[in-house]
Amino acid sequence: MADPTVKEILEQQIPERLETHAHLANEINSVVHFQITGDNGGTWTLDTTGGNKKVEPGAHGEPKMVITCADQDFVKIATRQLNANMAAMSGKLKFKPMDMALAMKLAKLLG
């Protein structure tokens, strides 16, 4: 089976996980922008504030954190071929500003 695309992960898989594990949306309770570089990249907004559980294309709202990652690395992280902690330590996964508590909550959502 082929790996999912960045778009499939962000627009299908993550919203499904938010519905299945509603507590994660409550824990995250933030606006986060994903800036994915590369041919299959783009910008998406995760909004879990005020009971929201949505991911939409584009940058919307004031983010608590911006995550930057190359498209291929993002897919590897989401499919557990690349450890998110290792990706962050090697600079493949960047957080601005770094909020370790929020990053750990987001890792639960991706993994």
C-alpha cells in the first residue's frame, strides 16, 4: 500500500483521529499552522479551540505554534517510519515558537 499524501494525512486522517479521540482536541486546544515544504506541500491550519476539530488548507487565525517540515519527512513521521523526536532533534521538524507541551500533544495526534 502506498504511503498517504500530506493532503490525505492533514485533511482526512487527522480529522478522523480528532473525532475518534475527542480528548486530544481538548488537550491541544490551539490553532497550529503546518507549513509543509516540497512538491506535495502547502500550508494547513489545525484548529481545536472552542470545541473545533478541523483542519483546513491555508493559514487561518493566530497560531500558537507553526510547524515546518518537508513533505517526505512529514509523511514518514505520520506513518511511523521516522520518529518525531528524532526528526525534531535533527532539524527536519521545526516548531516556532517551541512549546514542548503542545508539541507532545500534537505527537499523540500524528502517531
